[in-house]
Amino acid sequence: MLMPAPAYAAVPPDPNAVLVAGPAPKIFQGEADKRIWETMEVRNDSDKPLRVVLYVKTEGLWFAGAYHTCRYTDNLPPDLIPASGEQAICEPPNEIEPGGSYKLGGEMIRVHPKAVPGAQYSYTFTWYTKEYADAQGPTWLDRDKMTPGFKGLPLMTKVTPETPYSGTNSSSGRVVIAGGTTPPTTPTTTVKPTITIPTDPDPDAEPTDDPTSGSPVTPSASTTPPTTPAAPETSPVAGGVGGGDTGGDLPLTGTNVAVIGGLGGVLLLGGGVAFFLARRRRTAFTA
């Protein structure tokens, strides 16, 4: 005797497959505590009007509004750099028509006040039919832990898409915070030049190679060395020369021109006197 095969209930199709999210993922330039002009849109591909539910999840971004028809988490303190995200569930009160494309009116995404320059944050949004969302119970997506908003009543507004929607009932966006800089790959080393300030030499002193008196004086390549031997030094003269009160006397070196000139004059005068006397003697002898 043949037993009839057990009957299995047909697997119902995904009720959310009739919803297509748009637009395609976008990248926005953001600024701390400023609104992001995103749109969260959906197309109804079913053959009947539908009520929809919007679920939004952010990473490092705030929500711009606090609407009566939405519930929100509160995970990002305003005075700390965002390290996690927030969630929201919105239930617009009006239906969307078959084949029509709609967006949620109102502001949704805002950059956190402590957003880091150069950082990137993101958000995703998913559309569900209200019938499906109600069937999941009150704890679905932790909506029982969310807080309802207190102002406004955003509706679904009909739009003409810039490009046809394609894909699933989810889409996303990314926010790049302006003002980032690229750190250098290698540390920069600053070399400080060492400047040696020479001492001011005595203007009347001769150059010396004495290492204790400063750097030695090196003649340049264009200087021709002297061909005559240096004159012998004379004995130091007490009292020094010039320089003011320097606390010590300096030796007078080199040839004393005044002394040599005086001796020459005396010799010349003596020679003249001797010549005159000799001539007188010769004259007297002749007479």
C-alpha cells in the first residue's frame, strides 16, 4: 500500500525582494558637525501599494534629525572622538505606489563634532516592508532599546531617480572628512651650523703661527712669499704700543726705522765735518 508523500508548505518568496534601494553607493566630502546631503530612496516593484520601514546604521556618524516616526540609539557622546556607530528605524506613515520611486523626506546623516580630519566614516540603509518588520516582533534590530524622536513627521516623497536603481533593498555611502594631512615617511633632521667667531687681533701685531693665539694664518695661493730674509727683531720696548689698557705690555718687533735713520744722519754729518777739516788742512799746507 502506497503511503502519500507528506505535504510541504511552499517557501514564501522574500517579501523585501520587491523593494530596490537607491541611489548607488556614494562618497561625500564631510566637515565636522555639518549635514551630509544624502538621499535614501526606494522603488516599489510590487503590484500593490506598500508601507515601508527604513533601517539605518552608521559608523562614526550622527543622525541629523530626531523625528516622531523614528527610533534611535545613543552610542556616540558629543565630546569624544567617534569610535562606534548608531542605528535608527523609521516608519513613514504614507504608502508608496507600485512602480514608483520615493525618498524619505528630512535630514538623516550628520558628521560628528569630533570627527577626525582625514578619517573616513560610513553608513548603510535598508528598506523593509512594514508587514515584514511587524512580523519580526518588538526586539527586531534592537528597536525595543531605541528612543523615539520628538519632532517632525517626514513622509515618503516621490522622486525621479538620476540613474535607474539596481541591486537589492540596501545601499550605502561613505564620508571623507576634509583637512587630513599625510605624515612624512622619514623624520626630518635639522643640521645646525657651527659658527666660530675669531678673536679680534691687535692691529699692530705681526701674524704668528703660535697655536695658542688662535688659528694659524695661512697665505692664499696668490700670495708670493718674500725673497729677502726677515729683519732681526729688536729688544722689546717697555710700555708697549697702542691698544689702550689691555692689562699687559706687548713687545715691539721689527726694524726701528727712526733709530737707524738717526744714526745715518749722525754719520753723514760727521763725514761732512771731516771732509771740511781735511780740505782746510790741504789748503793751509799748499800756502
